[in-house]
Amino acid sequence: MVGYATLVLSPATDSYFCDVSVSLALRRRGIGTRLFTEVQRVADRPLPVLGRVMSSQPLRRPFAEHLGGSVLMHCPTPALDPTSAACRHWTAAQRLPEGYVTAPMVDVPAEEVRAAWSSYFTWAHQPFGVVRPEALPTVWDDYRGGVDATLSSLCRDADGAIVALSLVSPEVWDGRTFIVAETVDRDQPLGLALLQATLAASLRALADRGFERVEIEGHSSDAHIPPLFETLPAGSHDPMDLYLFAPDRDAVSSSSTSKQPPQP
């Protein structure tokens, strides 16, 4: 096989994710560029096209820029050892503002958790494309299957509403454990302090269970994760950039035309 390209509609946003791979011995011959152009012919609509550029695959960056892509957001993905002295010191230093409490996800009604996650997902993923609300229940069900409700933490206000979440997915991919954490609403008052305390609750639970490495997901476009990352203990990172490509409207138009039924 010389190479391949895939174009996948995002599960819940009006955008595509594209992946292009060419055999190492055949690179720099225009094959990847041609594959990128041709794969857009399978698209039904001219939606934004996104591509992942991981630090572990540095050749993706010049290729993405060659295709005219630009960085949409940065994902630092810091890693922590919850059992380390530095991490324990950080978690101990986090204090909840008065009137708020944290609780393990297992102690919160499932429907309330789903609704809180849906609110968070909607604002956090707007940079990807228009969010399709009807798709969120299915996306949640798929994601929820990998979440540990005893390690995940939620923060409630004085009225009982969930205002922040820290969802832990242990060993879900290649033995790696990930945390997704943010406030339920983008403009949550005291958002950074609430998020820090909620994440700290999960890190304490992870330390008690002996997890020695967790990675925290998040985007540079998020409301509170970027400043939170600045407060974490120094550690390793596995950064990734998401690149945005303008859709090839000619290719999509050609594809749509070719899919029309023959006229009588």
C-alpha cells in the first residue's frame, strides 16, 4: 500500500477529522497532497476539516502547513503522578470556595451528570464546529463506558447544581489514564478555584488507588484549563495541536453532484 486518507464526521460537531498516511519511502512526491484532496470528495457537505499533529509525529506539522492548515488550538496534555510529593502538595493546597462541595460521581444521579457533561461539551467544543445536540446522548453513552465513577469528582453549589467536573477514564487507551475536567458553564464565577478543587479530589482518589501516571486533557480554547495547567507541578507533557483546514468546496461540490440520482 502506498498510502491512505480517511475523513470522519465528528460524532457531535459539524466538522470532519482527516488523517493522511504515506509510506515512508514514498513521501515528498505529492501523494499525501493528492490523497488529502481526493478524500474530501467523499464529504457530503463543505464542513471544516481538522487534523491532529502530535509531538510524537513531528512530520505531520510541515505537512499540515503545506496543506494550508493553521493551528486551531493547542492541547498540552500534562502528566502527573498523583502519588508523588509534589502532586500531593498541590492537591492539599486547593480549597473550595465557601458554599461549594465536591462528591464522587458515583454519589450523583446519572441524569444530572449527563446533563452537566452535555452543557460542558457544548461550549467547550464550539471551536470544532456547530454542536449537534441530538448526538450528545450517544456520545455520552460511549464516553461514559470508560469513566470510573469512584475516581471521578463533581462540584455542587449551595443549590445542589453541578458546577464543575473531573471525569477519570483509567487505562482506556494503551494503558493510559486520562482526566477531562472543566466547569459546566464557561462563565462560571470562581471557575478556576472550583475546577482546581474538583480536580484535586480526583487526584486524591487516584493516589489512594495507587495510580502513578495520569494525563489531563484540555484545549487552549477552554475557559479554565489553561490557567489551571500553569499551577500544576512540573512534569512531562504529550502535546498535540489541532489544525484547521478550509474545506475544498470544489471537491465537495463534485462529490455531491456525483451522488445525485440520474435525471429521467
